[in-house]
Amino acid sequence: MQDNFDNNCEELTILRWFRDEFVSEEDIKHYYKTAPIIVESIDELEANDNIYNYIYDSIVKACVVAIKNGDYEFAYNRYKNSILALEEQFARPKLTNRMVKTLKLKNQNL
């Protein structure tokens, strides 16, 4: 989807404004720790275009429309719940696998 949007597209401009004005510092920090792992996990999947299209349609687009309409509570809740769901689905399994591999390597070196 990166090919369809530049760094200053309307969606990113609106979402950055919303982040700076309404999202808690704690949620921002959590997002920046979690998002790269979510993206890495999605990128490894064959059907990642479908997943990114779903994220755009159901999260990004929905939040942008809500923000434009002044429904900041809906946008914040959609964002936060979506990040938590994506984390559970994509980041947690990746982190678990990394931890298991690390533990196996440590046990082999004992």
C-alpha cells in the first residue's frame, strides 16, 4: 500500500494530528514498540496485501472519517482496540517464537 500513499498524504496528516492532540503518551510509546513487530509479522505472510487492505479500510479509513467528523472518542477507541487486536494476532506469536528460540540457544550452550 505504500505505493498508493506518500508521507504527507491526507490520511497520515490527519492521523499524526490526532496522535499529537489526543493519544496518550503511554499509548504512543506502546504503538512504536509494537507496530514494527506487527508489520514484520504481516510482511512475512503471503496474503499480506489482504491484511493491509483490511487494516486500511477498517482502521485507518474509519479513524480518518471519525476524526473529520469530530468523533474523536470513536477514533481513539477504534485505534486502541485495533492495535491491541493486531498485537495479539501478529506480535505476540512472533515474540513468543523469539523467546523460545533464545531459550533453546541458551540451553544448548549450557
